[in-house]
Amino acid sequence: MGAGESSEPTRPRAEAERVDAVAVRTYVARMSDMRHPRAFYEADSLNTEIYDALAASIIPGSSVEGDIDFYRRLAGETGGPILDVGCGTGRVATALVADGHEVVGIDLSAPMLRLAEQRREALSADVAARLSFHQADMTTLDLGRDFALVVAPSRVFQFLLTTDAQRQALAALRSHLRPDARLVLDLFDPLLDRVVPSAEVTARGGELVHPTTGNRVTWEVTGRSPDPARQLIVEEWAASEIDASGQVLRTDTERLTLRWSLRSEMRLLFELAGLKVVADYGDFRGGPAAYGREQVWVLGNAEG
């Protein structure tokens, strides 16, 4: 969260995301060989501007496909109000508010929240009145109210880089649940051969059209440095805007750091947080839990 997301599309995520935009065996520079760019969604950047366009290009066919329909179906069962954690540009929140629910979105990233507000302003007045966005940290969240449904889409939970941060966030989110409420977390299930250092990895990249300028934008993962001891995947993502003449107008490079967790770890974290597993899916179509797919957790209060 801010992130992203991906997660936040899905926020662009780590190597285990297995996006097939470009798949060629090639060398990707180790992070120790590179300078230290800013973190994803930390500032206004080309990566932030193309977030929605990138989501539209990489979600179809991925294990995250169908996430919005999944959240809409569950919201139809629980009703509102709904809390969207790591709301990003409002991709999920605007879909849920369109169904008649009250939705509150939170995110750490000011640039992403500005894009979310632009989405909200484009809605009709009655729909926009049911939607609000706030800058907040999920580890210390205290909105002073509870919700019938809390969702953390686009793998934003994986922006929590330590066990302590994960436990703090779960405690904060649980405190916002009504007794019979549901909490949904989305994580990628790690392919273990892809979360260890390697000189040879599958490169990823692609092209899209900038949503505002109409210029061509190329994106690629230019650096990768897994840290298995801390269960982190660190990648550098570069995006370049190119005009009609082929001139590169600008290039932004940002660092994406995510923590991966096994299902067994997550179950222990849920137990420690006083949460029970209502369902554990391997995708957003309700498929069974499977190695290397998605971790889609539906949770409730343990005593509920």
C-alpha cells in the first residue's frame, strides 16, 4: 500500500506475480549494482500516473483477475459500510460505492489519494457522497468506527515488511470489524525458487498509452534483489514516456519492496490476532488454495 497493490491495479508486484507481459530469460542487474531510487508511490511519478492503465494491462489472465467481482459479491452479503485498506487510486472503492454501499478508503500515498479523489469527483453527487478517502497507516489505523466489510486488495498487506508490522496491522484492522464482519486479505503465494537470489531471472515489461498525454510509455523491471532471510523481494521498476517522434521525455525508476509469507505463517498470525479463517482460496473465482497462486483469505472475529 501506500502499497500499492501491486498491489493498488493491482499494485505492480514482485517476481512471484508471474505476469506474462514480457517473458525472456535474461540477466537483471542486482540491486547492489544500482543507485537507490525512491519507494513506490512515495511521490508523484510516471509509475503513479500509469497505475490504472498498467492494472488494466496486467490483471487480465493473472491470478488477481476477478478481484473486483469477488469483493462486490461479498459486499452484497455483508452490506456496508466498507473499509478499503490501501485503496490506491480507488479502483475497488469506486466499484463498491457504485453498488450503493458507503465506502471509506485509506492509503499512505498522497499521490495515489489525489488520483482517487479525481475518480470520486467524476462520480454523481449522490454516489460521491458515500465515498471518502483518507491518508492513514494500516498499522496504526483508528477511525473510531466499525465496518461490515474490510478489504485489503492488490496485495497491499505485503507492503508490511516485518512480522511486527503485520501483527500491528491485523490488530488495527480487527478493531474496525463489527462482530459478524468479514476481513479479506489478498497476497501472492510465493514460488520459492523465485524468492531467492539468482543471476538469471525472467524479465518483465511492456508498453501502454499514458492516460493523460496519449504518449507511449514503456515499463520494465530493471533490478531484482530477493532477501530470503527477511522474506523480502526488492525490485526496481522503470517507466519511460516517449513522444510521437520517439524522443524519451522522462524516465522514472522506483523501488518496490514486498514481504512474502507462507499460508502456514498467515494462519498463525490470524490466530494470534484473534481472527478465524472463514475461507482460503487460491484465486478470486473461489478455487482451492494452491501453491504459487493467490492467497485470498476471508476472515472473521474468532469469537464471532
